Amino acid sequence: MASTGTWEPEADQLRPDPSRVKAWLQHSWQEASDLERLDDLDRASLQRWIDLPEDRWATLLDGLQIDELARLACLCTLAEQHLSGCVAGDQSVVIHAFRRYRQLLGRPDPELTRWIRANTDNRFLPYGPAL
């Protein structure tokens, strides 16, 4: 009798929905009050996705433009700071988005770095954990 393996629901279910994320990226996210435009499903989605490993975000992040990566980093920075259940620590999607942002930009961005640091208590943002 052949082994059928084990089913791992996370492998398929816990990936960010590109259409939902793209809808979020239509807005600028600069202050906590901007989070009021998120509905309950948006908030629940952020709670589930904000600390997913980078490989779960990779396809979506690789398809984003530089300005979209910055908006995603800003949204998730504010979400971590102000929305219940959105604490991500060193697994934050902000780190993944910021890394790709810097790669596309081709240089550091002191303005975005300062903004992220000024709007979070997460010591890992925006660069991630020290090696």
C-alpha cells in the first residue's frame, strides 16, 4: 500500500490574496487614522498574513512596483502598531517588502526608513533581525 502523505492546510491557505493586497495599495498609508478605511475582512486578512514567511509573499512582492512596495511597508507598519493581532516581530512583511523596495530603488532610502522607525515599536523594522 502506497503512502499518501499528510495534508498541510497552511501550504495552500496561508498566502496573501493578490487582489485584496492590490486594493490596499491604491491608498496612501501615512497615519493611524488611515487604517479606518479597512473593513473587518481587511483587518482579519492582515492579522493572518502580516507574519507569514517571505516565501509565502514572494510571488506577490515580486510583482509589485517600487511605490506599491513602499505603500505595503507603510500599511503593515501602521497595522502592527495600531491593530490588535498584527504583531509580527522579526517575521513582519514590512521587512520583506522593504528589502525588495531597496533592491529596486538601488540605494538606501533614509526618508522611508525614518518614517517606518518613527511609526513602530518593532525593533526589527525595517531591516529585520541582526545576523
